[in-house]
Amino acid sequence: MTASCIYSGWVMHRRLHPRRHHFRYRAWWLLLDLAEIDTLDKRLMIFSRRRGNLISFHDGDYGHDETPLRDQIVRRLHAKGISFDDGRICLLCSPRVLGYQFNPLSVYFCYRQSGELAATVYEVHNTYGERHSYTMAANAEEGGTIRQSSKKAFYVSPFMGMDMSYDFRLAPPGETLTLGISGAEKGVALINTVLHAQRQELTDLRLAELLCTYPLVTLKVIAAIHFEAVRLWWKGLTIHPHVAASDCEQKRERKHV
């Protein structure tokens, strides 16, 4: 049995301040063991790697340079001083569907050889074509829940400023997968986002069923982002100007000098 699978479920976004706003939509994702993608390419008819198909995975849609994705993630873990003994790395993502792809958030789950989750890397994409990764150790509490936190370091939405912090609550991939992200601005709770999904086997039949049920799921995500932005603008929320990812990086470097 492969580690790679499908997760099908829903995403909920809730704005708490200064205006209440809520929406929820159904979606599905692939959890791909980076070591299994070529095998999946050979086994599945409607999934391919680095070439066109109904569903496809292109390495360049992820990461921050041209080196293999696994090498990039391992370097990030070592840079953070996270103990990692070359276990498997799985990526939760939305693949290209009919050639189109947009991932607001992709998550790398980094396991030790013992099967213990060592770290997560949250790769965030915005609508300006920029990417940023938050790399954090994964220390499970009793019951298996993982809690992590980080200062905001990347511009995502014109309706959220940069002086924010994030709290992550994660129930790692199993029969279900749950990820909650809370954002606060100057100590005031601002947003809640929850992703919840059920594991399904990665087969051509199930992929075909999802294509029929959600034929334009990736277009639906980007359309929802812009539609909800219009609703927030209509509610009179403050618009924060775009801060380039390079400017965010320079600001972080100055803080550490």
C-alpha cells in the first residue's frame, strides 16, 4: 500500500474582526509521497508527472528553486535545526486539473524513519505569483494534536496587515486530516480557517469520480478568493497595499542584524 492517497472534504474560512464573514466550500487534495510520484505516473492513466493529463503534477509549481523538492525541504529542516533522519516526505496539494493549478496552501509532512512526524513545511502562494514557506518542528501533544505558531512573514490578502501571528492546530494524515489556522492582529483574533478531509485510495476510478463531481475545482478556488474579496470590500474592510515577498525577506533580515 502506498502512502500517497486522496483527501476529500471541505475548507471553512471565518473572519471575526472588524466585520464577521464566513464561507465554506468542498474540495479535494492529493497527498503525495515525493518518492512515489514517478510510480504513480506509471500506474495511473489520468495522472502524470511533468506532462499534460487530466490531472498532473509539475515540480515547478512548488518550492523555491530548481533543485528537487525533497532536497529543498531537507535543507529547510537542517537550517532550522530540526532532527530528521531521511524518512519520507509527503506533500498535501491541489494538483493541476485540466492544466490549471492554484495552491493557496501546500503542506509537506516530514517523517522520521520511525514513522514519527518530525516537521511540517507550510508553503503559501498568493495571487501575485509569490511563495513563502513556514518551517516548524512537529511535537505532538497527548492525543496526537500538533500545535505550532509563527509570526506572519508573507503578504496574502489585501484585507489583512503584516503585523499578525498564526497558530496552527494539526491532526496529521490518517483516516482523516484536520488543519486549523488562526490569525491574530495585535492580540485580537482576526481569522479562523479549517480544512477537514477523509482519506481515499488513489485510483483512476476515484480520480475520475472527483473530476465528474468537482470538474473545475482549482478554478473554483481562485474564483472563490476573488468573489469573497469583493464581499469583504463591500463590507468596508481596510485594504492593505501589497508588500512584495522580497521586501518581507529584507525586513526579516534587518531584524536579525
